[in-house]
Amino acid sequence: MVLAAGLGTRMRPITETKPKPLVEVGGATLVDHVLDRLADGGVARAVVNVHHHADQMERHLAARTAPAIVISDERDRLMDSGGGVARALPLLTGDAVFIANADTFWIDGARSNVARMAEAWDPSRMDALLMVAALTASVGFDGAGDFAFAADGRLTRRPENQVTPFAYAGLAVMPRATFEGVGDAPFSLNRLWNEAIERERLFGLRLDGLWLHVGTPEAIVEADRAIALSAA
């Protein structure tokens, strides 16, 4: 599941005329960077939700064959991250699903991070597995971090007014069953992650490579530079 329906308000004025996932960085759109990483990790089929400039998204995605693309249409109502997955549930298959943001991506290290996430997923212990990036291995992220790791890989939220060393890097694995029966109202994935923390069942896997967070027009320049350096 690729979450691509958001309004991209921090990327204005660019997103006044195009959706944020179609912003180009390093010679490719943000959504293509994400879809390429999923394909490299063995994902054969991806559901992509659309809302903001939905026609542009559909035209662009029609050209992709790997992974095969299925559209989840949110033109009538923006469903937020959790609601977007729930809306797309009839289109999703399998016991667990990858959930990827369409506006952040990463440069893999020695192995595909998507493949590493699939191998690390353990539904007997986990309600969600999040890929997290060390702030020291990130480009374009200016926040105070999102999570701290326990020794066994469990995640806890950043305490208020403190800095934690890891940020959510835009890729998660969750059971399909989590989204069954949640209703049709918009809601954030953070609600489910907070519930998983209470049950001590939210886990993280550290990204191997470099995370590129492209949240503002200024961050495009930083990401372009990082991609050029990685290819040198």
C-alpha cells in the first residue's frame, strides 16, 4: 500500500499544480523512487491511493509495470493514513501488507531494506514493524526524532521536550486484519501504533543506507545533492 493521496501543504507552491508524489528528485518522481524500492525488494503489486491532483497521478502510474499498480480512489474524501489503508482493504491481499509513504525514500545499503523488513516481520510478537532511520543517516529531516529503541527492538515514543535518535522512515509492515472492521472514517496510523506501544508490540528495524526526507522545496536541493554523491 503506497500512501499518495495527501495535499502536500509543506511543499507549496509546487503542490498547487501537481501532487507531491510527482515532485522530481534525482531524475525521478518521489513515487517512482518508492515503487522502485518496493519492486527491488520483491513486491509484485502495489495499491496506490489518490486524491490531490488524482488525474495526474493516475496518468503517471499507468506507465508502470513493476510493480503492477492498482488505484484506490479517494477523490470523494481524503482518508488519512490509516483510513486510506482501510479504504483500500478490498484491493489488498495476503496476511500482512507493506505500507509506504509516497513522499520519502531511501538509498539502500548492502541489501534491499524492503527484503530486510519482510524477513524481520514476526506477527507472533508484532502488531507493526516500522523502518526507522538514524538522524545521523538522514537528509532533509529537521525534527527531534520519533522513537527510541529498546534492546529487543521494541519502539517507544519520543518523550516531550526530548530528542530521540530515530525517525520513522516511511515504510511499515502491518497485519491486514488490523484494518478489518475499523469503519470508514479518516484516521491516522499513529493511533494504531500508539495502541501497539501500549501492548509492547511495536517494533522497529533500522534502515541500512541513507534516508531522504523531501518535505519542502528546499529539501529537494539537499536530496539531489545526496543522490549525486551516492552515485559518484
